[in-house]
Amino acid sequence: MSRIKNLLLCDIFLLVVIALTVNSVKSYQIDDCPLYWRLFSNTSTVSNTNYTKLMIENWEEWYCESIPNTLFDKDIYYGLDGAALSDWQYNVLFIRRESLFCEKVKVDESVWNVYERAINHYSNISMMKEWIIPHLEKLVLENPQNIFQTPRPYFLYEFDKQVSNDGTTFLELVNAFNYLLYCKRNNSNFEIFHKEWLPNMVTQSNSTKVQTLNVLFGDNVKSVCGRNELTLLNRTQLCLCSNGNQFETLSSFECESAFVTFWVPLGGHLSLKIIELVIYLIQLVSIIFLIFIPISFQYCKNWKYYIHRRRNTKYIKKNELEGVKNSQNVTNQISLKDENNLTPRGLENSIKEKSENSGVKENQETIPEKSEKSQTIVSESQPKKTNVRESLQNIDYELIRVLFDNRLFASICIVLSQLILTVNALLFIVIQGTNGISLYDNYNFTLLVSADCYVTIGNVPLAVLFYEILLKMSDEKKKMSLVGLVTVFIVCSSLFILTVACLCSTIVPIEIQNYIRVICLILTLIALIISWSILFGYSMKIYLLLSKYRKINVMRFKFSQYLLLLIVSISYLLYEMISEFGFATELYVFENLWTILFKHRIGSYVIGFSLWGMTYVLFSKQYFEECYARFWKK
């Protein structure tokens, strides 16, 4: 017992040490940020404060060395905890590291060279008036309900423009603003920036909130963040949300927003990702067990039956040819014998035979019987030869049907699509993308497009199977033509190869990857629309013809039931296309952070749901029992 107590005391001691260490780190961050305590010690007079005047009077305390480095460190960028898009209008990042922005700028020589080059331009009032002042004015919220007033191209392209001949970009100029504003140590321009550069700059603005720096420290910040917080400038204004002890979140939304407190953490939560992976893995195993193995087993049986039938047909053909040769030999022998009877020696021999045998008429009748029999053999051999030829043609047709098996092709597309969804879920856990752990990256989009393409391709042979069912109902001997089978196979195979190219595009640059992805999706959708239109037209023609003679319930077909599910899937696909179009063309009607977080993940759920529908159509109880019967018997 004493040993256990000692162990418990050691554990408690270690926990206390760890807690003190963590608290010391947190207190270090807050204690090294005098600006934080000065601004928020008294928040009752926020809207009436002239922050420009206050900054000039207290410039020595107007710094915060505790600004986190989450936004600026390229090494940390690939491990972002949260969601961040390239335009930074939808940004929620959780601060999980102790790396500090001010320290990074001074330690990294390449970063410092960029910032030093940009800092030199802040003494140029004309350049500040052209670039920084308009940027500050765009951050002023005249209507707090409408945060995103600026068109999206401004955030995407404007910040990459060069502002001077030395190669300085607008974004580098903005990031240098953060360094000059908050970093005091080893910053020789800290005093002049707060006492001269920034006051002279903001007086050039037409906005009162910019002139008084209310846009950075006043009620404008409260409108953006929901409370008084420090902010960072980037492509947009970002809130440094804190809990009073430590900076926790870097967000373009209010600090208490549902995106910050629930949706973004949910999107990046490891447990949700593991649940998705397990579900996809179970679905993959189920699909392989229910349809792929039984259909593959039946495919092998069909090949075995075809080979056996081919051998039998060749054997029959060989026997028939030998029979024809034998009959021809008999006929030739009889005709030679008749010719010999016309010679003098032949006549003499015939007289002797007639005298030796009784009944001249019997002998005379025997010869014509033999010739008739020979003629009968020859005449009967001709139609049998024709039947053999027809059977060979049928076997060639069956070869095409066995080779281009629509069930097997559809099942392969289903398995590949589900496999891609499973791999995508696994990579989403393992790889931390450039957009944060809560958002899909470019490779995820490419994988989802490939999975969707395989679903689309698999629907073509499914439609062919339904068409053949209607053909069989109209006439049991009717089947799809050889030309139709080959055409369907060529189209599907071409799209199949194109989708493989789309998968391989994940290793090429993003720009090329985007083009390949769009081309694959467009071509696949066009092929689906054309093929389904043709097959649907023929199917309706047969259905209308059948409905005249008997009552047919369309919904009793599995394929018809699956169409209802497919309508839901297509509707969601149309929504995704419209929302992507709206986002790409700077229309925010169909897009917000929630859709960016979950629309593609919901799209993967819809694809998986569609795969269950295709599995339902292809499942055959007969195939299933024949495939696994040997295991049940054991």
C-alpha cells in the first residue's frame, strides 16, 4: 500500500509540475503583451477612444510579442489545425503551438529580408495611400450584418500584385504592417512607425474609423469578432480570440460563432474521420462479398461453359465432315460399279451373278436402293453442315457476350469507386492538407471526382441490363445486338481509362490537376447523358409496346427502384455544381463555411449511398448461393 501511495504522490507531483509549466507558458504569452491589458482593462469607453492619439502617447507599451506564428510560418502551414482557404475569408485556425511571430521574423533570415524590403516603403506616404489605406478602409463595417462586402477577386488576386520595382507584393506589405505594429524587440523602426508613419498614414483616409484606428482596436473590431480582441491583418481582418490567459483561435468569424466552437472542430475531429473510414471499409468488404465475388464466379462459369460448348461444336463439325466424306466414297463406289457393268466383261459377270442368285428383280432393285440411300445421305448432310455453321456463329456471338459481361463491368466500377472512397478517408486522416485538417485538399477533390466518374460509368451497363430485361419480356429469343454490346464496351472502357488518368493526376501540379479533373467529369457526364438517352428511348419504346398487351408494373424492377435513389444523387450533384460555379464566379449565394467544410464530405456519403443502390440492382440470390454453396455444405 505504501508503494502505491508513493506512486500516486509522484504522479500528482508530475501533474502539478506540468500544470505549472503550462501555466507559466500561458502567463508568459499574456505578460509579454502589454497592449492586450491596456486595451481591454477598461472596455466601457471603446467607441469614444481616439486610438491614434493613445498610441502616440503610449507607444512604448503598444506592442505584443506574444502574437502566434500560426498564420505566417510556412513549416507550420502544412499542419494547420482548423480551416483556411486561400482567400482567408473563411478562416478558423486553432493555435496549438508555442512558435511566436516576432521571433520567427528575426530568426529566419529569408523572412526578415522580405519584411525589411517591405518596411522600407512605409515612409512613402503616396504608396501607403495607394495600397494600405484602401485596404484599411475595406475592413470598416458600415453594416455589421454584411461582413463580406468586397468581391472575392480582390482577396484572390490583388494581394499578389507587385507594389514596387524591387518585387515587393501587396501581401508582404500587409504582413510587414503586423510586424511593425506588434513587434518591439530588435525592431529599430518600432518608435518611428507608431509616432510618425502610422499617424501620418491614417490621416490621409476619408474614413473616421481609420483616422482614429478604430478599425484595428475599437468597435469595428467588436463588430467583427463579437468582443474586443486584438486582430491581425492579412487578406482579411482576423480575430486573435483569447480566453484571458492565452490566444486560442485565429478567426475571420466572431469568437463565439458556431463555426469556431462546433463546426470547424467537428470537421477536423479524429473520431469523425475514423468513423467515416470504418463505414467505408465495411461497405467495401460487403460489396465485394455480396456481388463482386459471386459475379466473378459466374463469369468464370460462363467461360467454362463457353469453352465446353465450343469443343463440342468442333467435335460435331468434325464428325459431320467425316460422315459427308464417307457418303461421298460410297456414292463413288456405286457409280464405278455401274460403269463396269456396261463393259463386255461386266455383262458376262453380271449374267453369271444373275444365274447364281435367285430373283433377277431383287438384284436389279438392290442397286437403285443403294443409290437412293447414298443420295439421301448426301442430301441430309447439307442442312447439317448449315446448322453447324449457324451454331459457330452463335458461339461467336456468345463469345462477345461472355467477354463483354455488363454485370462484371458494373461490379468492377462499384468496387473501384468504393475503394477510392476508402482510400480518400484514410488519406484524410494521415495527410494534413494545405487548407487545414478540417477541409478537403485538392487531392481529395480529385479522388471524389474519380469515384463519381466510376459510379457514372457503372450506370451505363446497368441501363443495358434493364434494356435486355425488357427485350426478353417482349421475346425470349431477343438480345442486344452485337454492335450495341461492342459500342457500350468501347465507350465504357474509354471512360474507364480516362478516369484512371484522372486518378494519376494527383501527382501533377494543381493547375494541371484541376483541368484534368474538370475534363474527366464533363466527358463522363456527357457520355452518361447520351448513353442513357438512347437506352431510355429504346426501353420506353419496348415498354409502351408491351403495355398494350399486358399490364406491367414498372416499379417491380430493381432498376426502376434504383432510379428513385439516383434522382436524389443527381440532385445533390447539381447542387454541388451550382455552388462551385457560384463560388468560382464570386457569387456567395450558394457558399459559406459550412458548405465548404461538409458539402464534399456529404457528396462522398451520397456516392456511397448510390453504390448501395447499384449493389441492390446487381445482387442475385442465385449467383450468391451458387458461389458460396460449397462453404455452406462444409
